[in-house]
Amino acid sequence: MAGLHKDDPLPTEIKLHQLSRIMEIAFDDGRRFELSYEFLRVYSPSAEVRGHGPGQEVLQLGKRDVEIQRVEPVGNYAIRPVFSDGHDSGLYSWDYLYDLGERRDELWQTYLLRLETEGGSRDPAAVPAPAPKAGGCGHHH
């Protein structure tokens, strides 16, 4: 298990707001977070996004319009959102979602800065087609 402690806040409600593309999560400690689908997508905990260690994160581009088509429960400790761009390998544990909620603004700024530094864009149209990668771990699970 992803290190869940009995005192960790648990979600009491998870709502998808498709028009605003916001996932609303209420926790049993009274906190309520609104996380945009784009934010959840670019901070996916999957290996494909996180890489295999600090500094290995793969910058996610053109995700401004990404949608979450559905959310599948994983045991009673995580959810697996299925995104409209086909990404579905991220397991978001309750503590990870809580952390994202608490650090949302800081993480979002980090993401925007990184885009700027690397000349990336949040708009799908501005993203060049990915060049075939040589080696590395580009395989899909």
C-alpha cells in the first residue's frame, strides 16, 4: 500500500465537473480541493510522467483541454482517472491527492515556469508531434 496511515484524511466525495474540467475532492478532515484536470494530468504519478527519479520528470505539453472521462477506484486507497488523451496509468492515492490539493498553487507555478523555461505550451495545437525517441523507456505498459 502507498503508505497510508490510519490518520490520513480520506475522501468523502469525489466529483467530476465536466464543464469546468475540475475534480472536486472533499476529505473527512473538512478540507475540500478543486483540482483541474490539466493539473492532475501534468502531475500524474505514473512512471510515464514522473520518470524514474528526481529530475527525470517528463514535461507534459498541450494538456489545457484534457478531460477525465471517468475515474476508476483502485482498492480503497486510490483512483485511476482515464484521461481523454489516453493516459490512464496514474494511480492517485488519497495522500497524493491531498498533497496535490495542499500544494496546488505552488505546483502549478512550478509547472508554468517549467513550460516557460523549456518553451512549451499548454495548448494542444502548439505541440509538435513527438519525435520517435531513441532508447530510453518509451514503452507502454
